Amino acid sequence: DIQMTQSPSSLSASVGDRVTITCQASQDISKYLNWHQQKPGKAPKLLIYDTSNLETGVPSRFRGSGSGTEFTFTISSLQPEDIGTYYCQQYDNLPLTFGGGTKVEIK
Amino acid sequence: QVQLQESGPGLVKPSETLSLTCTVSGGSISSFYWIWIRQPPGKGLEWIGSIYYSGSANYNPSFKSRVTISVDTSRNEFSLKLSSVTAADTAVFFCARGSFMGGLIDYWGQGALVAVSS
């Protein structure tokens, strides 16, 4: 199985701050990396697919980059509605695997 | 807008079989992969398996032979069966839709909490 190591596991930032989350794959997954947002008590929601493509309707403050084994997710200006947990997910190989999640809170 | 809704018992006894159904509305079940994912309380996400609308399924080896996913295109539904459950199987179970060999998960259900307890 491909292991996805996500960091940090949690962070606290102020409204307007730039937030960065990293995801490292245990082997090369090319561009096959998605990012999902899960708000408390809700189902996850796809934000970014294929490393850097924004899902329709997702605000442009969310960005993704990377390739191979190193990936980055950025919120350029943190908003109160962005609180929740963010997961990376690879689909280069089965079984699909997720990072452990990053819980984002407002300071 | 595609919507997915999980349904099934919220409580299952140890050693019995957990059964859930996902009803798809707002779109056809054809031409996509249909996925089950679980999330134990306070923990991360775990892919259980997926099925193509034609009936071809893939499962996470960690579930060994305990899991079966089936699809009913006439009812626009797909189902999960997980046998020989233990307390460790207590989780919120999500159904989801996937494209590109099932890996691009673009729609999720709200999730159903299933507790395993006697």
C-alpha cells in the first residue's frame, strides 16, 4: 500500500493568514493526488484533484502543487468557513489511501 | 446535482454482518465507480472498496474476505456487506462516487454511523 504522510496534524492560524499543508507519498504517485475538506460532522468534499486542479465552485484561495512524492496544499488567505480537517488522497494505485488529516482551526 | 444517501441498521452485533445501501439520485449509476469508505470515531478515512456499474469490484486487502460490494443499476443503488464484525468496525460509513478508475472521488454521501455492540 502507498502510505500518505500528512503534516502538520493540526494547526491554528489567524483569519487572513497563509496556511500550508504537506503530503508525502511513500512512492511516486505522479499527479494522482486529491485534497478533500471535511467540516465538523459533515461528509468530505473534493477541493482539488490531480494535484492542482480546482473542483468547480471551490474558491481560488485554495491551491495545490507538487508531483511524484511531495505535494503541498495552500490556503492563501484563511477564512472562518475554512475550519475543518483536510485530507490528501492518492489514486495512483489501489488500495486508495488517505493522509492522516490536518485539522485547521482559527486562532 | 448528484446525491448519495446511505441507509441501514445503526447497530450490529459482534460476529454478525453489517449491511448498508447507498441510493444514488440526480444522476445515473452508469459509467462511474461506486465506493465505500469508513471513518472510525476520531480517526481518518479508510477505503473499503469500489465497484464499477458493470459489477466489477475491487476491495482493500485489509478487509480480506469479509467484504462484498454489489450494485443494482435498476434501482440506482449499491450495497456493502461486511461480515464477522467486531467493535473495531464501529465507524461512520460513507458511500461515494468515483471517476477515472474510481480514484477521483467527486461526490460523497452524508455518512452513516454503525456501531458494533452486543
